[in-house]
Amino acid sequence: MVGRKWLVALVVVLGMAVTAPQAMAKQDILFGGASITGVYYQVALQLSNMMNKHAADKYNYIGRPTGGSVFNINAIDRGAFDFAVAQSDRNWQGFNGAADWEGKPVKGLRSVFSMHPETVLLVTRKDTGIKTVMDMKGKRINIGNPGSGQRGNAEDVLRIYGLDFNKDFSAEALQQAEASRALVDQKVDAFFFTVGNPSAAVEEPAQSVELDIVPINSDGIKDFVAKHPYYIMTKIPAGTYKGVDKDVETYAVTATVISNDSVSEEVVYDMVKTVFENLDELKASHAAFRNLNPKEMLQGLSAPLHPGAIKYYKEKGWM
Ligand code: GLU
């Protein structure tokens, strides 16, 4: 009898040794951010950190830098990322087949929750004399790399102000990290960047040169904003960036965490639950996340919600 007990114990131990590595295998989850100097990359990194801390038994999250919103929506469409961040205006266009997605809507695109507001910034050096959008005539302006969210915003602003980037000024298409450096090095006179505040993309050049942020608030812009539910007029408060000592009026979108409907309900549910149950941790992880709150995080979602997110929001009685 003793011999048989030992045999059973041995089989159990061996069985555990064989099955244990499998049971512990973690699922890799890829999370697309944007430029390393922007805030999206912080979203991807901080959410990944939270998941790797609170759900380490199940997941291995990896945050990646990318080209921005348009790139991210396309990567989500291809299944290259499980989650990514995108502007609410691009999210609307992607799902509905407009602008970059004309005739090819991204039907699998799903919203998970909203993050921080992002302002359409036109950042210049004080020595360029650019005080209004029209002062860009004849200058060198970075309108954003293809794949970025700001590129479409820059194109809208120029169209509304009646400027043509093919003839009124010389347009660059640098990635944001290069654009911030190019502004300091006087290789460009201004750049467009649609970003949460504060962003290192503006804080860093503000350490070496005197910066200014140009208002984007003509009547044409206000009409345009009024016509689109995902835009609002807003102000970047004085003192947000070194040297910019007065409020600057411009318009804003919302950064949205997105996924694909082919990502499992469990993966999305686990992420959403972890985020909302540890929201204070997320809020403390970056200044742009300080004002996050559940009510607003369920607003401004311009593609349908993912079922894994709906499951959690229903459990909480939020919908
Ligand atoms: N809004 C930008 C984009 O869509 C990215 C902003 C950021 O990096 O925080 O490309």
C-alpha cells in the first residue's frame, strides 16, 4: 500500500511538472502608443505596467512607440496590436470609412475607454514672429508625419484659414521627436502636434529656446468645431509650458484606447477592470492623466464599445 501511495504521489508530481509551464504561459499583449516624446507612449507604457503588476499571472503587456493614430488604427485593423491609442476624430473616420479610410471602413474597430483630452497645438519659437496661423506664410512648418493624428488636424486648420501647404510655406513631415529638435535647431519655424498636456515634446524644447503657442480660434475653426461632436474649443492654461504665460485658445479631441472586435472579451474585460479598479495609480503615473474619471472615460467614444468593456461597465451599473 505504501508503495502504491508513493507511486500516486510521483505521478501527481510528474504531472504537475509537465503541465505547470503550460498553465503559467502568459499571453503577450501588444499596446501601440505613438512618438516617445508624446503622451500616447505613456498611455501604452503605464497601462502595460499596471497589467504586468496586477495581472502578471496571465499577461505580458508590451508598450510600443508608433507613428500615431492613423498608423495605430491600421495596425489594430491588421491584428498587429491588441490595444492602441487613437484620436477620437480619427477613430470616427476609421470606423465610418472617411478621410484616410474613404471607401474602406475599419469595421472591427472598437472603443475601450477615453483617456486625456488632446489639444491641437501650433508651437513656434518667439523669435519667428509667428503670432497667428496666417503668419506661417513663407515659413518652414512641420505638419506631422504620415500616420500621425496631427497631420489631419494640420490639414483642416490650413484649409479653414485658406493656406495651401504646397505653395504658402514649406511643409515638413517629420516624426514628432525630430520636429521638437528641429524647432530648437531652427530647421523648422513651427510644428503642429495634437497632444495631451503637458507633453515632453513641448517641455523639452522649452528648456533650450523661448517658445510660443499660436491660438487656433478663428470663426471658421469655431464653426468647424461646432459641426463635429468629437471637437471642443478649449484653452491651454498659462504656465503649462515654460515661457507661455497666457492662456492659449485652440480646439481639442480625446485620446481613446482602441481594440479590435476579434480581441477576446476576456482580454479586454481584464484590462478594463484592472484600470478602473486601480484608477488612482493610473492618474498618478503622468500629469496628463490627473483628471481622469470614470464618467468622462465613457464619453467621446466614436467607434462602438468592445463587448469586454461593455461587460464591465454593465457590472458597475455605468450603462
Ligand atoms: N495625437 C497624436 C497622434 O494621433 C499622438 C499624441 C501623443 O503622442 O501623445 O498621432
